[in-house]
Amino acid sequence: MPDAINALADHCVGTGHDDLPAAALDAAKVCILDTLGVGLAGSTGPYVPELLRGNAAGGTASRVLAQSQRLPPAGAALLNAYQIHNSEFDCVHEEAVIHTVTVLLAAALADADRSGGVSGRTLLRSVILGVDVASSLGVASISGLRFFRPGTAGAFGAVASLGVLRGYDRSTLLRAFGLVYAQLCGTMQAHSEGSPLLALQIGFNARNAILACDLAEEGLPGLDGVLEGPFGYFGMIEAEGDIRAVLPELGRTWRICEVALKPFPSGRATHGLVDAVQILRERHDIRPDAVERIVGRVPSLTHHLIGRPVHGDMEINYARLNGQYACAVMLRDGFIAIGDYTPDAIRDPARLALAERVRIDIDDNPDPNALSPVEVDIHLADGQVLSERIETVYGNPARPMTREARLAKFRSCWGASACGLPADGADAVIAMVEDLETVSDLRLLLDRVTGQAE
């Protein structure tokens, strides 16, 4: 039986624009706009200047979100991906546990800038199919994460997306899948430590997707057993999975419609906790000084991702992945904003003292990939205990952000960009993405989001 990678390649090559339902196209536009926004906000993140300098050698073919510098396409893909993920604000497929659009859009923008002439219509198809590929790998996985799945599965999604943009036939796309598999990287150790390398691992895989496709076009061979071989993806990168159970859903379940947006710039695993805190705060008009302690009960994966202890020497990335800090900010302010993750904010003694009143425990959920349900108890000083259980976290398509909330998020990200983009440009980009089928060349969009016109 041919390796399952063949079915994913056939799905990408055989699906035309007219095969895509309106709901998938609409969801793709929402995710593209959201991802552009968080990439702009991430342009001021830690270590961005160093990465720009470190990836400058070798050409100036492609632009980077909100940066004045041009880089080689692979370097631009790396920077785009790093900026999209470094603020932990990027959209996520919760069942797959993958930031499904991050790697592929980072690579697609860099590649489209180099080649020119790529239409918005083609980008929509490439995003939808790339998300299908990445999410299928994540949904098929039935063991816990040991490699960083948003990077590893994301690389396959990026190759699928690039293959659509470049018009690959089946043979070329299969070679590219094999070539990117040979370059997969990303350890969960970076997440365990709350390290800035977490976002950089996303960047490495975006860069490697570009290289894989370039090499495939030169005729380099790939691999036959990419997913199911004795040393294939399932068994090596993912300890266990059932990709055959997922394949029948290709062309029937459009995974882009299942992607959740993040209303707050913190790890998605914090969102169930802060969702519950926000609900209880508003329902009972809770003041922080009336709270004795907060106790959260979360699945084991959620605890692994954000259950690390709060302390006064946190780096920004560590703080974004800290459930105690996120709960404290939500309890205090009723919202979590971009400005809550600055060096001064995360070292504020009052916030830290409030965060130390938060305890996060592991529940008895047996699913190693579950992020919810989440339960929160707020214990008040007068002895009352207020409780909330979150089954579906705000931002999921089953509890979606309103259009107004989504656009407010985009505008806040636009205003936080490194290059001082013009204030009136945000609405122009919103209009362009919402009517992406009419965009003849994606370089027109890049003119807007980089501040560099061709």
C-alpha cells in the first residue's frame, strides 16, 4: 500500500478553487488577516534585530512583515514565522494542537514576493490545503507531544501551500514532502523551558520548507515512507498515530473551518483559565483584593504547556506561557493586552503577588492532546467559592470572536508594528484580505504590511 503521504499530495494537486466551499474561503480570509496582524505585532519581539542580521546574507529577494530590511526568501520565511509566533497570538487548531497557518503563511508570503504574480485567489487555495495537510497529521496523532508539533506538522503544511503556489505536479510535491521531512526540527524542551527558541523552531521549519521546494524543483529525490515507513513521521516524530482514519475526511472536512483565534497574546493553553476568570469576574464583580486564591484544574498537556511557576526574572516568552501570570492580569484588568507582556509589566510586584495566589492542578483527563475542559474555582476572603467550567474556549469556531473583536485585535497589532505603519493602512489591508480573490499579485498586499512598496 502506498504511503499515506500520497493521499495528501493527491488532495493538494487535485483540489481546485471551485472545489472549495464558501465557508472554507471565508475562514481562510479570517485566519490570513489574523496571522498578518500578529506577525506585525511580533516585529518588536525579543531577538528580532539579531535574527534579521543573522539571516541577511545571500540576497534581498523577499520582504519581512513590518521590517525595512529585505532578505533571501528562506530567511524572510524564518523571520515572518518567528514574528507570527513570538507573541503567542497566532491562530490554532486545538484538536491537532498546531498553529496551522503560521508556518505556511510565513513561507508563502516570502515565496510569493520572490516570484511575483501570485494571486490572492491562489493564496486562498494554498492556505486551505496547507491547513488540511498539517491538521490531518495533528488530528491523526494519538500520543503526547515530544517534538514541537506546530513546527513539524507545520512544515508539511508549508510545503503543501508552496506546492499550490508554484503549481506543482504530484511527483514534485511528493519529493518536496520527503525533503522537508528530512529537515524537520523542534523539540518540546523549548516549550518546557518557556524559551524564545520555541518561536524560532517555527521559523526553522518555514525556512526548511522553502529549501525543500527549491531542491525538489532541482530534481532531488525524496522518500517513499515519509509518514508510515519504519522510520517515518508516525513512529519517529509522533510516537503513535492513525493517519488512515483521517484520510477519508479529506475534501469533506475542511480543517480551516475548525481553526480557533486567540483573543489574548498568551499561549492558547492559558485561554481556558482566563476565559473562566473573565466570566466569573464579570458575573460577580470580583475585586482582586477580595480574592484569597484561584485554583485551576486542567488536562495534563495544558499543565505542561503553561503550569510553570511565576517568578520575578521571567523572560517575555516564559511569561506568555505562564498560566498564573495570565490569570492575575485577567483578574486585575478584565482583559489581557499586548502591553501586558513587556519587561516592566511582567516584573511588576503587584502583578506577581497576585499571580502567586493562583494554583494550577492536573485533572484526570486521559487524553494526552486535550487542552480542555478546564475548571476554575475562585476562593474569596469571605469564604465564598465561585466556580466555572469551560468546555469550549472563547475563540474556537463554536464560541467565535465577533467580527468587531477580530478587527479590533488586528488594529491593535497594526499599531504595535516595528516600522510605524500608517494608521489608515489597517483598514486598507482589512478590505484587501476580505476581497482577496480580486488581488492580482500578493506583492500589493506586501507593499502594505511591510511599508516597502515595490
